[in-house]
Amino acid sequence: MNIVYQAKQAKESSIKLAAASSEKKNATLENIAKAIDERQKEIITENKKDLEKARKENLSQALLKRLKVDGSKIDEMVISIRSLIKLKDPVGETIECLELDEGLDLYRVRTPIGVIGVIFESRPDALVQIATLCLKSGNAVILKGGSEALHSNRILSKIIKEETDKVSVGCTQLIETREDVKEILALDNYIDLLIPRGSNKFVKFIQDNSKIPVLGHSDGICHTYVDKDADFNKAVGICFDAKCQYPAVCNAMETLLVHKDVAKKILVALKKLYDHAKVELKGDKATQKIIDVKVATEEDWSAEYNDLILSIKIVKDVDEAISHINKYGSKHSDAIITENEETARKFTSLVDSSSVMWNASTRFADGYRYGKGAEVGISTNKIHARGPVGLEGMMIYKYVLNGKGHVVKDYTGDSAKSFTHKKVNKKW
């Protein structure tokens, strides 16, 4: 299908979708959840084609793990969709109302962005999250998944499109090639926002080659800092979870920073756990004096491994930890483990990341866990949305001015009326 036609159809569809009722959208989401649940065998069969091809091409274990779809992963998809149904529909919500004068009210109202183009990695479940979030938020979507997940993406997109077309034909589109991606970069007349999920090089390419606004993050270089006042058991549990619970994702810890006063006790304990989990450890000279690790190079501090590999550095205090994170981090998710509230508040204030944790794993940086139902991606930008981008991050707003024959002439000249500019509790 012609890409320009698809984009044009999505643009036209977005107008109708923006006016769809909450009841209609939620019913469609439930139908999608049921269809995915009922067609598990078909989805898994198609996914096996992708896995077989990936293995023949000797792709990494980390990528294979992201790519695999089994019964458990499908259950997670269904749960995610149904949690999205429970969330309040943001379309048409009044953010605030300002009385300009008696009978002249200015409403700021949430409205969908329009058409969102999302280019994402080889995770078929990401397609489901993105498409359903766009439906709920009233946005049409053009999806481009990783070529490794071609068959998985096709079947999931087909299932979703069968239902979303009943709401607004063409509001869910799938494209498949790199040439398609290059073509949509020029379609700023039809596409309102691009969300690329990939390497720093890839995101920069998208930014440099399109007039369309770009939202997203490149790398997920996440840190955990164990302070001198950390609780030992909390530190060990959090550091293991942050690295090992699911190492192939962007919110997994890639660098562990440990205060020099507690380094020996913490690192000896973690070494046993990491060895058992087959984590490859790299460390600075101070770390090498305490435990047996490979040498960490300058490149390791900026590395996103997405695998069972961890870099370790011993620091003299929280200030050095903050400095290291702000220098080498990707503004994604970073954590401090400490019982000292003053230190924690300093860390959370000065670390320039979209999510900062205190005594909790970086793995919590997720749209579903943040109560957003799901996420279209994680933004490290400093624009309208930051961190896990859920429903509210896929909305913009418009001003609606409601008067009773008011004219500007009455507010000019020697006898001009005054504006009240008073916030009032009114809904549009």
C-alpha cells in the first residue's frame, strides 16, 4: 500500500477518532483483549517464525528474549489492555477554566495530538501497548516495528486493525520497511508526532531528517547508587532486581555506584548473587581490589548493555555519584539507596533524569507500573511529556473561549472594562 495514502487515511481517520465516545473506545479495547486471548495459538505460531529466523541469523539472547511471545507474554498484553480500559478518558477533560470577565470563560481542554508515527524495537508486545494507547487517547497511529518481529507484528496489527476500523477506518496503520520510514519523515502534512525507540544514532537520524516533532529517548543508561547510609538488605535486593529481573530492557541498571565506606560489604554480597545469575561484571580499580571483575573502560560508563553485564564504580560521596550520572547517564532512570532523607532529597533534586528512585528499583520506570495503563515509550525530552508516556503524554490541549457577545472593543480605550482573570471551577 502507498505510504502517502496510508498517512492521508490516518489523518482523516484521526478526526473521527477524536470524537469517539469513551464507551465505544473501551468496548473496542475489550474486543481487542478478547481477540488476542482467543487467538494465542495463531500469534505464537507467527512469533515462532520470527524466532527461528532470528536464531539462524545468530541474533543476541537479549534480542531473542525481547522478541519471544508465549502464553505468559500474551496474558500480560491482555492485562495491560484491560488496565487501560479502567483509566479515565482524557479526551475533552478540562485542565482549567479562567474567567476573563463575567460571562466570558476561557477553558483549556485536553485534545488528541492527531496522527502519531511510532518506530519501535523488536518487541511485539510494544505494538499492542502503543496501538491501544493511541486508541484510548483518540490518536491515529502509524506503526513500524523491528524487522525481526515481522510476522508477529503482522498478526497483532491485523487483530487490532479489525477492531479499530469499526471505530474509524484507517486509524491503525502498519508499515514494514526502512524505505517506508524514510518516506514518512517527509509527511509533516499528515503526521503530527514521531516517537522513535532505538539507538542514539537512530533517534538522531530521525530528528535530523524530519520537520515532524520528535518525542522519545535513545539510550537507557540507568544507575543505582548505594549510599553509605543504605540499608544492607534493601541495597542487595534492589541492586539484584535492577540488573537481573529483566536485563534486556531500557530501565535495567547498567552501572552500579557504591560509596567507598560500604563498598566491601555490599560488593562481596552482590558478587555471589551476580555470579549465580551469570552476570558479567566490570569495575574500576577500586572495585578490582575488592572483588574479581573485568576492567571497566571509559566506554563502559556510557554503555547500554541490555544484557547480563554490569559496570561498577566506587565513589567517595553522593556528589561524585550525582556528577557521574549527569555526565554518563541518558536522563532515563536512576536510583539511590539510603536511609538518609537529606541525602536522598539532594540526589533526587540534582540528578537530571526523567525518573529518580529512592530505595526502589529502576525497573519501576514503566507506564503500566506508574498507573498509566501502558506506555507508548519513555521520553527523556524536556517538552510536554517526560518519563513513561501514557495517556496524558499523548494529549495536547486547545483553548475554548465561551462568551455572551463579548467584543474586544469594550476592553480598550479610556472607558475600557477590566479583566477579572479569576480561576473558576467549571468544566467544558
